[in-house]
Amino acid sequence: MTSYRNFGVVGGGAWGTALAQLLAAGGAPVTLWAREADVVAAVNTEHRNPVFLPSAPLSSSLRATGDLADLGACDALLVVVPVPYMRAVLAALPTGAAPLILCSKGMEADSFAFPVDIARDVAPGRPLAILSGPTFAHEVAAGLPTAITLAAEEAALADALAQAIARPHFRPYVSTDVIGAEIGGAVKNILAIACGIVDGAGLGLNARAALISRGFAEMTRFGLARGAAAETLAGLAGLGDLVLTCTSSNSRNFALGQGLGRGDDIAALMADRRTVAEGAFSAPVVAAAAHADAIDMPITDAVARLVAGEIRAAEAIQALLSRPLRSEGR
């Protein structure tokens, strides 16, 4: 079994920083690439990321860089850049055979490509894996217990990478269902916005529970139509991540939905953010893909129209509540 010891992390946001700290906490060498010069400087001199993860002290074995070429000697790379920018960043990586562990969630506009599809296109021949599941970055960085899905089409690769990144408080469960892990991560962010809208509009916990349940039905329809396994969607990368992000304002997507539920303008909410609410980018793409395949996803469609500024939260809520009655299995 291949051993991976020298990791690189591509992306210096909260999740990238948390993963880098997870891997470096025992003194292992980790290189973190960040686009922001102030993040690179702070990680190297202060051992913290005051911009994206200010609560976490960082290991001295974690080194930051603004030059992707510095990742050339790494045994494996965790890619944690937002999906809209992933193609350009992957194209700029130094050539090599190190596996890419894709940790971002969503679909690329126009192409309907998931991160794994983008990586296959831009970095052909690289071993690929997906890391997805219920994780808040600040909890992972703090060493709180976490379980997550690590999926790769080759079971041996998934096992080797899981052994390399596992820690006493960080438990990867392996899978070969790459598409299921990708779909769970993409759709749950959209549903988290919807649950935030429910909370911001003061609609109550009954409504939130109903939305999570019906949202999971949407995720399952979309996933099964695209070849995902039902057990993946019901596992950590699907239902587990859905529950986490739909029940806490620590989720960027949930917090964005709260603002929409209070009646705030989407443009103002997005302009006020330095961090990315992935669901705002994913919603129009997933909705378009669902329409193209004739998959019924009314909650996703409503969120897509909201983030596009076509409707307000009150209109979306009324539209969902006035849908015709039907059997629960549909």
C-alpha cells in the first residue's frame, strides 16, 4: 500500500486551513497554498489565519505559500478551492502523479461538471478521491470528533488515503461511490440555504424538519438518476452533511438563507461576504441540470430563483406551500 506523508493543501480558506492543521498537528510537514498574501504571511509568522479561521492556532510545521510550484514535491494534494475557480487552479498546478483529494462541493456552470469531472479533464491520469461529509472547519481544527466520507473509484486508493489522513478525532469512512459523494455535497448546500430561509422567516422547527425530509427526497432523486448509490446518499456525505448544514448558523449557506428569510437583498448579502456560500453558486447549476434530466426538485428550483433575484423569500415559500398534494414517495 502506498504511503502518503507529505501533504499539500490547495486553498487557504477556512476548510483548507482546517485540513492543513489536521494533517500538521502531529508535526508532519504540510504546505498550504493561499491566494491571499496576507493569509500566507500570517500563517508563516503568526501561525494563524486571521482572515478565514481566526480561532485556530496553527502548527509550526504548517508552511504557507503563494506559489503553486511549491506543491510539486508533495505526495498528495487536497484541493479546497471553490468550484468556479477550480479549473484554472488545477491547470496551474505543477505536473506530477500525486493524488488529488477534492474537498470542494458543487457543480460547474454550463458544463454541469462536478469537481471530479473537472480534475479528469484538466489533470488526466492523476489518481482522484473525494472528501465529503458533515464538517465545520473550526471544529476539525480544534480536534473535535468528526467522521467523513473518502471516496475513490479504486478501493485501494481510498484505503491508502484514509489511512494517511485519519487521526484519533478524524475518522474517514471509505467508499467507491464518487458520484454519490459529489452529489450529496453539492445538493446539501442548496438545501441549507432553504433551511436558513425557514429560520430567518420564523416559520418554526416543524417547517425545517419537513424541508430537510423533502430536500433529502430531492437529493435522492437527483443522485439515483445520475448513478449514485442510495446508501451513499443516506450516509455521511449525503444525509449526515445535510443535517449539519441545515441546523446551524455556523453554516455559511444556512446563514445566507437566514438573511434571505428576513427579507434582505441577495446582492447585498453576497457582497458582504469574503467567504463563499457554495450553495448560491450551485443552486442555478443543479436546478438547470435537474430540468435537463426532467428531475423534480422544487426546493432547489426555488433557491435558484431566489439567488438569481427573480423572486423574494415570501414568494418562494408561498409557491412551495401551494404545490399540489401528492404521495410521499414522489
